[in-house]
Amino acid sequence: MESLEELSEEEAPKETKTSSSLPRKLTVKEILATKTQNYFAQTKKTKNTLMQVAFSIGLGSIWRFPYLCHRNGGGNFILMYFFMLLLFGIPLLYMEMIMGHWLRMDNIRVWKQLVPWLGGIGYASILVCILISLYNSIIITWSISYLGNSFDNSLPWNQCPLVKTINVTDLSCLQTVSHQYFWYHTTLSASGHIEEGVESLVVHLTLGIFAAWCLLFLTMITGLKTPMPMLIFTVFLPYILLFCFLIRGLFLEGATASLRHMVTTEFSSWASLDLWRQAGGHVLYSLGLGMGITINFASYKVGEDNYIQVASLVALVNLVTSLLATSIIFIVLGFWTSTSGHTCVEKSILKLKNLIKKGMLPQDAKPPEDMLYLTTLDYLDWISKLPQYLQYQVIYFSPSCSIKMQKEKFMEGPGLAFVAFSQVISLFPGASFWAILFFLALVIMGLSTSIQILEGIVSPLQNSISTFRRYPKLLSVLICLGGFLGSLVFTSQAGSYIMSLFDDYLIPLTLVIIVTFQNVALACIYGARRVREEIFSDLGRLLWSFFTVLWCYVTLPGLLALTTIYIMQLYQTVPPYYIAWNSSMSQEVKQPYLQSTLGWVTFLSILTLLPIPVHPLYHWWYLQDHIASDPFEKLQSKKMPSVPPKPLQWPKHHLGKSQERNSENSSKQLSLLLDRGLNLNLPPWQCSLPLSRSSQSSSWLSLPVITSLTSSFSGRSVSLPISRQVSPASVAVDNSELHTETKEEKQDENSVQ
């Protein structure tokens, strides 16, 4: 599609040729109209690019990347992620962008158009988006919960919560930081393992997820569009907050050591298949690959864009955002480590003495003089022997640090970002204001990402199913209602563990398989070289050959290897584990998944990928039934006129005029014969004809054997070549050119006669 500037430059010389030989000056009105069109076109392009950037820096960069990085050793994961981003992320992102821009179709119709018997890829992407929207809603709910607690003058996660009954188990708040205790006990009410507490829902989380889906439903049903100021606010506000948090965190104790640990790399850990699995899965998840969102974005884009630059920009912004958020979280982890254990006991004793001097605590709450020379467990035993009213006061006024030294890492679960950022926020003056601002930004960011995912579900289904096209609001109602009911499982006491199962295994596995099918369909079946030539024919621009090499020889073997690793890790002898909370120890522990739980992953994965094998079976069954019911349709299809494809035109300086005319005539004859062969449903070996010498150099541009099989398998008796089925406008252009060519041939025949 040409830009408005190019169209205006091309239309002006045509008018001067028809009117006079002298160039005509544009009027002021025409100049203003052209500038206005260019302005709106550029604004639309900028908005679409910002939407892609906002989607890529969503919850995946701020919430998912940090805990994966911390879980896999810091610098090892960062280096692996950067390596896979270059070799897999950018080429595959560029592939989806150029597919949507070339064909101007949604995610479902693109793959039906390229390889009809793999048209189920689009429907599988829709099902993956539904699963992602389910557990994205619980992340929004967690943000809403923290946002509601941020309006208190004293942030509730800064101290141990107020309790009415004090016993020994309540001392668990002193064994960890209060922010982690608030996350597991107050926010989640987490159970001990994934099989416990599924049937009991947490009330405030249920109300929060209902509010989240109501907001999504209102946005979808009213068709509200994101204005440019709100889009800019969504993109740049997180960066402003993250930079403020980073500057404040650099002054914390242990910041330098934690940042050094974050960038430390041990190449021996690269032998871990789990590291490759999680890094590769996050590349696909963070860039939205396999979801169809990128294809839909590119199909709506106005004008021409250098998609290599756009894909590189999106990947770079995604990487910078992830590193910025991870740096803050590692600084907080270093601060917790340096202030835990004996250091925390010293801080607690000093604070208790100051409160006793001020008269806020009685003298009975004064710890023994030799307490600093004892272990931390002795300090906990002393607190447990105090009267209940003194226990209540000592626990409440204790500083937010871990008295019991953590042998394991402080946090490895998906709530690391919420716990760490709540710690940083509490260090600012006016902490409530910063908390409201940050968690409001998280809510807006999560809603924006979910809206884009839901639009990627609704729009293709409305284009493919006539019922939803006639009743456009019906689909939004069904999706939002089903999404709310399906998300209730994440509001249970074991909901965070179920969400981890979705996030760690189910979603990455299905995304890897879908992207593998996309790569196979484009690079192997349709042909990367053929795609390159047809895009040049339609768009007048050549793809960079380096990317076609990557699609064939790098990304495809890598995706197949990644799929194998996921399956091996899921069904290995030692079952995979998840991070659970042991309330008696106030510590995260590793719990293995049961086989029944992993069976749900297998079932949901098969259910999500089911459209890929079902779609060709459906078309085969339809084709057999169609031929049996109407045997004369094939004869009628022979009589229908077919539109020949527009021949590929290479740069004219490579050929002389006579050679160019001969090559065009030979390619036209070849395309007509091929089209007739396809319309007659001839076998593939009868569609290949000997080529003249002038056309042998581009003979591989003709429809290959697999396309003949595909077109006959799809049940279409009359089908245009794929490169010309892009838009009705291109077909109209071909018809006009064919009409002018037949006129010229008739005139040549009359002159000869």
C-alpha cells in the first residue's frame, strides 16, 4: 500500500500530461489538503507503533521478567534472553508484521490464505489469547487490591498486620519481611499446596476480578478507543516511576552487591535445559508472538513502514524496560539480605528501647541486655514468652525485616514484583501518593494489554463467523462472561499456584507450538523465497534476504528444539515444581506438581491446539460431501472465467526492452496455463509446462506442487493465485491490465491483417 505522499506525487504528473505539457502549480487548498492527509497518516502510524510498544512493555516486562531472571540466576537469564531475542524474537516479530501488512487480513484469514489446510493456526491463536486473558485478569486484580490498600495513611504492608488473637504461629511475621507476609497472608490467603483450597474463594479477590471484567466489558461494548494522550501516558509513566525507584534504590544498603550479582554470568549454567526453556518461552510471550496481535496491528497500519526498524524498536524497548524493572527488584532483594538475621535483631532491640523511652511501650517489653549476644531464635523465644498484650505490641512495632535469616532466596514466585515495589514505595516520603500512582499505572497497563488481547479475539471471529458479524456485541458479552467465570479459579486460596502452572508451562508450550507451525507454513510449505518475490511484486519492496535465511535455518530448528525441551521438562521422571508458601516456617518452599495436575496441562494444551488438525479434516470431509452431492459443479467451474495473475516485474535495468517484452509474454502465458490447470483440478504433474529461455530464470515463481495440492485440498473449484487474493483493489487492477493487454493484441492482429 502506498503512502499518501507517494500517491499525491504520482497523481500530479498524470494531470499535467492530460491538460498540458507544462507542470501545473498546486493551489493553496490542495497543498493544505495534502499536508492534512500526511499529518493524519503520520499520526495513525505513530499511534499504532505506540500501541505495539505499549503491548510489549506491559505486564510481561515489569511483572514476569524479573521473577524469571531472579529464579534463573540473574545474568545467566539476561544473556540467554538477549541471545534468543536477536536470533528468534526479532525475526519472528518481523515475520508476523510483514504478513499482516502484505495480506491486509486478520490472524485467522492470513493462514487460511497462505496455506488453507493449516488455517486452524488462527483459531489456535484465539484460544491461547483466551487463556492469557484469564490469568491476566488476576494480575489486574492483584494490582487493584494493592491500589485499594494504598489509600491508607500508613501503608498496611510496612508492619505486621493487626491481629486480635496472638499465638506462637503469629510470630511468623517476624521470620520474614512484612511485605512478603502481607502478600501471602493478606492479599492471597494462600494455601499450603495447589490441591488445597481450590474450592474456597477469597472474597476481595473475587470482587476485584469482577470489577476488572466489568471494566473490560464496558470498554469492549462501547468501543472506546485509546486517545493519544492516554496512550502516551501509558507508555511513559511507568518509565518515570521506574527511574525514580531506581535512583532511590541505589542509596539502599547492599545495592551495589545486588546489581553485581544481577550481571554475574556463569556459563556452566547454560547446560540447564530449564534456562533455555524459560528464556525462549518469555521471548515469545513478551513480544506477543503466536497470539495474532502483531498480525492484526500490521493489517490495520496506514502507509509504508520499515518493519525491520519497528521490530527492532519494540524488542529494544522491551529489553530496556525489563532490565530497568529487574534492577530495582534485585536492589530490594539485596537490601533484604543485608538487613536480615542478626542485623534485624539489633534494629528491633534499638526500636523497642526508643519506644520504651518515649513511653509508648511499658518497661516489661524491654529485652534482656545479653540478647545481642544470643541467636535470632532466642529472640523469637523471648517474644513468645511475653504476655499476649505485649506480644501484640512488639510484633506490630517490629521493623520490616526478617529476624530469622533466610537460607533460601527471599522470593521466587510470581508475586516478587508486587512485594519488591511495595518495599521501594514505602521508602519514599508521602508513600501513599507514590503507591497510588504506581499501582494505578499497573492497573491501566494491565487493562490496556487485556483490551488489545480481547480485540485480537473479537475482530477475527467477527470477520470469520457471520452470526457474530450480524450481532457484534454478542461476542463481547460471551467472552467477558466466560472470562469472568473461568477466572474465578485464580481467586481461590490456591489460585496463585494455578496461575503459575498456566504461566510457566501451559501458555509457553502452546505458544511455541503455534509459532512453530507458523514458521513451517511460511518458510517450508509456502516458501520463504516465494514470499520474498510476491511481496516485491505486490508492495514493490524486497525483503532482506538475511531474514529468509533465519526463518529457514535458525528459527525453525530452534523452535523445534524448544518444543522438545518443553515436552521433556513436562514429562520427565522427576516432576517439575512450583513455589508454595509454608505459613509455619514463613518461607517459600518447592512443591512438586502431581501427575493429575500435569494432566490438566496436557488436556488444555491439546484442546488449544485442536483446531490445527481439525481444520484440514473438516475441509476434507466437506470436500468429499460436496463432490458427492453435486458432481456437475466441477464441469461448471471449467466454464467460469479466471483472472490471470499479474506477472512479477523486476527492476527494468536488468533487461532490455525486447527481453523484457518476451519475459512478460512468456510469464503471462505460463500464468494463464497454470491457472487453467488449477481450475480444471488437474494433477500437479500436468500443471508444469516447458518454459522458454527468457522465463527459465524465474520459473520457480510459478505455483509449486504443494500449492496445487493445497488448492485442490481446500475445496475451492475456482481460486485466484494467492499473491493476488490480497485485496479486491488488486484484482481490479489486474482486470484492467488484462483488458488493455487484450486490446493491444487485437490491434496488433488487425494491423497484421
